[in-house]
Amino acid sequence: MTNSVILDEKAERLREILAGRARLIVAYSGGVDSAFLAWIAHEVLGERMVAVIADSASLARTHLEDALAFARESGIPVEVVATEELGNPDYVRNDATRCFHCKDELFTVLERYREARGFDAIAYGVNADDAGDFRPGQEAARQHQVSAPLLEAGLNKAEIRELALRAELRVWDKPASACLASRVEYGRTVTPEVLSVIERGEDALRALGFRQTRVRHHGEIVRIEIAREELPRALTADMAREFTSIFKKLGFKFVTLDLEGFRSGSMNQLLSADELLRRRA
């Protein structure tokens, strides 16, 4: 059995899962996972689904605009709701459970939306690759009984990208993205000002032509992550001057470039093994 056949079977399984829903809300961020899930849910359910994107200070404006644009281009019904995670002290204090409190707020808001609009279920875009990672938000999803169709169908990130490419969705190779708060070192208070600095820094890096980046906020120190394939362009004296100028204007005293390059979830490396095990339990 070829990989293509296996992928076809997984895609069909996903369609069967979605067809079992009467009216479905897709928690939508505009990343490749949630975008593909929203697209295929619309293919299966038509107007019996809606993609709902949560807007707050932790969502970059460029990500919001692109998510809305993709939905419009694809004819996917989409709505924006406001979330207030920054009003929760448990989120703001930014310990290893921050993502749980973020997703708990998201799914609480979506549950109210579901009840008010008569939908029967909420789904989100977690995939098979996420199952073994440290992602406290998955616990919030379980508590709110949010379904995970991509995971249930056994699809991993590479397979989702392949299916999106087959469907000619422009997001198929979109760089991985996460909320702006994921860039703040654990233990440092999350504030709108901190999130704004990170957003402006990442906008500046994109303006320089870098595609996959993270601005990691460590107080007076900024740690810039750039995809490994793009690092050679970053490792020049001219680019060092650009980085220094940009980030010192944003208030950082020390500007660093992480030589390991971009990797998702690198802040989790700062957590102890005991804490990671405790949070997973």
C-alpha cells in the first residue's frame, strides 16, 4: 500500500468524521492545520459550519488579516469573536500552564457561541504530531469536549500540508505560527506592551525578507530565531547592524541571534523535566 493510498484513506476518514456532525464550529487561526480543517469542513458541511477566529492582543494583526482573507477567498463562513485571556491573572503570570488558560478562555467563548447559534460541536486543528508534545491547551480541549478531527483521522503535519497542496490551498506551505505570548519567557508577565514589541519585531523581520522567524522576549534580551535555511543571510555584519537597530529601538538592551535557528516550542526547553512531567500528568 503506497503512501498516497494511505493518505487518501485518511482524507476519506476525515470526511466521514466531519459528515457525522450536524452543525460544526471550527476554531480557526489561519494556520495550515485549522485552515485546512475549515476548508474541508466547508466542503463536507457547506453552510452548516462556521470558522470562528478569536481576536485579542495575543494575535498578530498580519495573522488575523491573512486568516480572514483566506476564508473569504475560499468561501468559508467566518466570524471573529473577542477573547479576554489578558484579564485572567493565571494567564498573565505566564507559567507553564499559560496555554491551558488561553485555550480555556477560547473554548469557553466558543461554547457560548455554540449555544447561542445552535451548533452541535466545536472542533480544532490539533494533529497527530502534536500528541506527544508539551501542549497544555490540549487539556483545555479535553475538558471542553472539543473534537480533534485531524487527530482522529491520524493525519500529521506533513500529510495535512500535502492534502492542502493537492487542494491548491495557498496556505499549504505557510510557516508555523503561534500566539504572540508563546514568545515570552516563562515567568515574565504577559502584557499588551510586551506583545506589541514582539509583533513589531516580527513584522520588521518579515520586512527584511525572512519568512520563518520568532522574536523571543527575555526581558532586556531579545533572542531572534530564524529558520536554518535562512540563517546564512542573517549571519552577516550588515544584517547584525539591522537587527541591532531594529530591536534596540524597541527597547531591548541586548540583541542576540539564536544559532540553532527557529524551532517550535523552544521556550519549553527552559522548563525542568519535573515540571514538564507534572504538567503532562
